[in-house]
Amino acid sequence: MPFAARHRDPVPSIEPLPGLVVRRVEDIEFMAALQGRAPEEMARRFAVGHRAYVAWRDGAPAAWGWVATRSAEIGELASSFEIPATERYLWNFVTLAAHRGLGIYPRLLEAIVRAESREAERFWIAYAPENHASGAGIRKAGFIALAELSFDALGRPALKGLVPGGGRVASRVLGLPEAAGRPSAMLALRACGTRQHDVRAGELPVRLSRAEVRLRRLTSLTRPHVSPRR
């Protein structure tokens, strides 16, 4: 499971989608009905600092996502971690079937980053590696995969860096140990969205230098390590 991050600085903008509007929602009953969940669960989310954002297309709810501002959980590991004040963890994103394939997901992510950038510098999101559509949307919104969930020699969960410094900074924020080993240069290029055949001997594409700047910014914003709560 990769963990991707993005700094609040602007990235190449995504062309607007006509009829799409994104708003923050604080209505418990509305979010419960939209997600088909109990109002009590939505109330608990709001109470611990989670924020809901909904994308409307032509006036109809089309997608939603949540932003953790204080603490978050990695459900696969039954592990939780505290979130520094200048970080955000994005989770529980869904695009309704009738609105898929239109590029709503990356635009929802982009809108959330803009809205939360008044308080936060860096944004995190995880996704299933087999969900190629989700990964593509996350990359389109300017996120870079910094680390992935792995396991150490004793079978304990750990974070393996996908780019230089990625495992270290992800470990400090997500509260999991960093796995041994260093990422290869080609893995770093792929995380930046650079294809292997774009790299020629002695020459790198201009867009890679921009990606490197984003990587350095992402991996230099370190925070105190917080041990996971079980």
C-alpha cells in the first residue's frame, strides 16, 4: 500500500470540469445519508476533528472524501497516529458510479488541498496498489508516492521508501518504523511520474527537475516521531 504526499504549493493546474463544485460539509445527517452510514458514526468523525468535503456535479452529490486533522487510523494495521498541526491525512474517498470516469477525484483532491492550505503544509493519502484509477487520480492531483507499506525481518509492519528520504519522513508522520534498504534511482523517477524511456544517458527531462524540487520539499519537512497507538 503506497503512501503519497503533496506540499501545499501549487502544481500544474487541472482543467476545470463544468458543473463541478466542491464544498466542505458539516451536516451529520446529510453525510450519513450520502454514505449510507449511521449518524452516530458521522458524529464521531466530526467530534475527533475529521472534515468532510463533497463534490457536486450539476447540483447532485458525485463524490466525497474526509480529511483527518488531529489523528488517523491505518485500518489494515489497526494502528492510529497523531497528526501534526501542519499536516493532513486524506481518507475515505468515494466517487459514485454514475459520475466515474470524468476526473472528479483529482479535482476533489485539488480543491481540498487549496481549502486546507490555510492551515496545513503537507497532505498524505494512501491507496491500494491494484487500484490503478485511484493511483492515477492521486498523481494527477500532484501527489508523489514517498513510501509503501512493507515488513521488516521479523514480519512487523514498516515503511519502505520509494524515493530518497521518503521512508524517513513517512515514518515520522505515520508512526511506523522505516524498513531497511534504500530506494533505487529508477523508483524515484517512477514516483515522480517519469517513464524509463524518458531518461537518456547523461540527460534528464526538464520536468524531472521540477519533480525533484517537489520531492526535496516533501522530504525535508520533518516532524517529531510519534509512536503508533495500538
